[in-house]
Amino acid sequence: MDTYDADGITLERVEEYIWEIPQEGEMNTPARVLASEELLDQIADDKTLQQLKNSTQLPGVQQHAICMPDGHQGYGFPVGGVAGIDAEEGCISPGAVGFDINCGVRMMTTNLSYDDVQGHEEELVESLFANVPSGLGGGGVVESDVETVEEILDRGVEWALDEGHAVEDDLAHCEDEGRRPDADPAVVSQKAKDRGKNQIGSLGSGNHFLEVQRVTDVFREGVADSYGLSADQIVVLIHCGSRGLGHQVCTEYTREVEQAHPELLDQLPDKELAAAPAGSQLAEEYYGAMCAAINYAWVNRQLIMDRTRQVFERVFDRSWEEMEMNLLYDVAHNIAKKEDHEIDGEERELYVHRKGATRAFPAGHEEVPRAYRDVGQPVIIPGSMGAGSYVLRGGESSMETTFGSTAHGAGRTMSRTQAKDEFWGEDVQDELRGQKVYVKAQSGATVAEEAPGVYKDVDEVVRVSDELGIGDTVARTFPVCNIKG
DNA sequence: ATGTGC
């Protein structure tokens, strides 16, 4: 049998890019890794595979816990991990959702071409940096109070629509139409709401960014047409999450779950996987709070997009409608969601945990927006500043292979600390300028931490997704201007 | 990721 020996864990090859950790001991199911050998080499020596194996001990996990091609180690559960867990007899785990609840990306298209933007890069990057709040701490597009935060938590992008920060079309092109109805602002703490008050419409730090990009390649013409994408076109990518509010929700519920359900914790090999049993009060409360943080993150990205439209209006002296700055789609990268999936020929409701993974529903699925239903859900995969990003569409085999999911990014190869030893921010910036990429950041350290060299090969991640038929490549983009914390 | 951790 074809096997791969990692540090203490042996994987068995099931198919070309599917590897299995067989069920043994306390595992409730086997685990699977979707990767090429080249990608496996990158996670063979760290905790990724052990964390994935551990997660199969969560009660109610179905079929197998799965690691996407870009997976790497995270808090308790891999970033790039997907677990479908029975919503009646299983559990929900904050650590398997992630700290940055609804960290995600949206892409906005334009009718500008790269020619229209060349010569304006400096002005554009300066103006975006001056007008889109970024960095650690407070300061957002809007300042607000706890009552407004509660409305945002409850209503998501519908709030932004009423306030004039969105148009109807923006809602139609967002996962869940920009609102999780299961949100319950009453179970989000005062402290979380306070942290959220002055961060509405802000990028944050780390790997979060706003990037003006040009489309360099189109791989599936028909799908690209449906998405409104074509070669040389200018698009805008916004990558950020729920800031301090989501972080606070995760922190508080992780602790509460540990304390309230020690019997479940005792069954698990890692405290970081702490979970609330399905049906318990805490499971309901965490789900309500997480959905509220999801709504907050969608409003966050919406307000940043709104501000970006205004910046383009000033720089190019035209209305955003004239420039056809329309939202292509917005996808969540860190969430759990109640979804019905077919398990052994039977429909079951699952908490699908996607941590550093993207929903990738295929053509025909009723939750794909009408405009894209014939071709499949758009999937947006940000890459590094030196490699560019991809647009995919949900593939035909995603439902049976990955609970309707695919990868979410390139995945880091080294820690932030290590990155700062290897790279110097200004050098990275100069090198990128040589590739006509204009970068402006609050701190040089962030540029070093996000240097192209700290990321895996996004081409390989996307190739494996395409080969598996879980997410098919549609188009590729390359950065023009990038702003970050 | 995060007013950067027990």
C-alpha cells in the first residue's frame, strides 16, 4: 500500500490527492488530508496531523475530519480543517471555528482596465491608506455605541443598507445575504460589544489587507463571464474579520465551555478542542454569539468596500456606478454553520466547522445566489503579495468529498517571529515595487511578516483543489496596490 | 487573528 510517513503518523493513500489516517483507539472516524506529497512535506513535522487526528474524538463527528490542501497547525484544530459534526447528538467547538470569527474575503469587480490605473498607483494606494482604517486597536469607518453594535450583530448588512452603506445588490452577492438569522446579540458580552464599537469598518492587522488587483489569467471563460471577470480588468480584494469583537466572543466561550462541560473535555486529547454538547444551553448560546460576530464581520467588510468606492470616485473622478464597482461575492473563512448533508443516504443536520476553509457549493445548489446558480458558488482564495490570488467555483464533488468546502489561502510556512528574522519590511517593499506592486502598511514588521516568502505555493494549493473537483480555477489576479495594518 | 500570555 502507498503510504506517507510523517512524524509519528502514517497516512494511507486513498486516491491521488486523498490521504487517510485510519481510525484507531479513541478516534470516532478516520481523518483525511487532501494534498499532494509536496504539500504534505510542509506539514509532516508540525502539529497539523496530530490536531486533525485529535479532532476525530469530538463526539458526533461524521465520515472523517478533513484537512484542506493549504492546512497548517492552529489552536487545537488545524487552520484548513473541516469537520461535519451532528447538530443533535454531537457538539460545537469554538476552537474548531477559530478566534477570528468570519475572517473572510470579498471581491469587488470594476470596468477599469490595468491601463486606466497605471500612473495612478501612488495616489490610489495613499488615498486608500488614508481613508480605510487599519492596524491594531480602535478607529473604524463609523464610530458607534452599544445599541448600534447590537443592531449590527442582529441584522448584519441589512443595517448597512438602511444606513446608506450598501445597495440591494451587495446583499444578493454575499454568503447568507450578509445576515445570519440565528444571531443572538443578547449572548454577546458587554465587553465584546465595547471592543466592537469603534472598529466597524477597519482592516485590523496581521494577514488582513485591501488589495487592488488586475486579472492576469482566465481559465474557465464561461464561468468568468458569469462572474463578470475578464483579463486585464481591475478588481478589489478585501480580507478581514470581526476584529476584537469576534476574538472576545471566542475567548469567553472557549473558557465557559471548558468549565461547564468538564466531562466532555476529559474525553478529548487536547483542551484546546473544548466543545459544548449539542442541545446544551451553552451550545445554543455560543452558536448565537458566533452568528452575531459573523454579521459584524460582514458589516465590517461592507463598510470598507463602501469607503473604497468613495476613494475610487475621487481618484478617477467618476461615480462608482459608472465604474461598475459591484460586489462579486463575499465568503467566510472561519465559521460553523448548521447545514443539511447526506450521510449514508440520510439527510442530517450538521454543525459544519470550517476553520480556514471556504464553502464551495457546486452549480445547482439552492444556496448559491441566483446569478451564479448555473456555474457554482464563487470561491475567493487570497495568495501572497508576490504570487497573486485566485477565483474558483464550487466543484462537482465538493458535497461528497468535503461537506461542500475547499481551501482558503496559501498557508504560512513559518511563524511571524521567524519571518521577522528572515525579512526586512522595506526590502520586501522595494522588491515588490520592482514587480509594480505598491504596498503601504502601518508597520514595517507587518510587511516582513507577510513577505511572499513566508507563504506556501498557492498555485499548488489551487491545483490540488481543481484536480479533486472540490473547487475549480476560474481566474487569477496579481496585486497592483496593497494596504495593510 | 488579538487593546499579543498563565
